[in-house]
Amino acid sequence: MDFSPGDFVTLLTSSAITKGIVRSNDGDFITVQWITRPFMQGKVTTHREADLYKLAYRGSSLPAGTEGQGGLSPSEQKTEERAAAKSW
């Protein structure tokens, strides 16, 4: 499966509910920032492709100016910003 920055993914190796955003894919490993993952909200981890499942594709119908936000809706951007602020 092809993972691109901005794609939403879940972690198959976890029994907990997880949701993250792909930040990069170098062909071997995928870097994900977690929106929903116990004790890992806002943190970034690296995984093999086989450990992840794509939940959704980046939206192409977003308003102009949101491309740099990884294809997130405004409410998801706020959730991600809050999670990142907590990790500091």
C-alpha cells in the first residue's frame, strides 16, 4: 500500500484505538504523528508499512491555503496542535 504524507493511519500491532497522520515515507519506513494513541498523542514514531493500515486519503477538496496542514480539517488541526503543545 502506498502511504503519503497527510494520510490517516491506524497501528495494526496495537489493541488500543489509534489514529495518526503520516508525516513521511522513505520507502522502507513511515513516520507517523499520533492524534489518538494511549500515552503517545502528539508524539512521532516510525513503523514498517506492514504495521499500519490507511484509514483515509488526504482530502483534495480542502480550501486553498490548507495544503501545508497535511490535509487536515480545521477541527483536526486544532486537535493536533493541542496534542503537540502537550508533548512540549
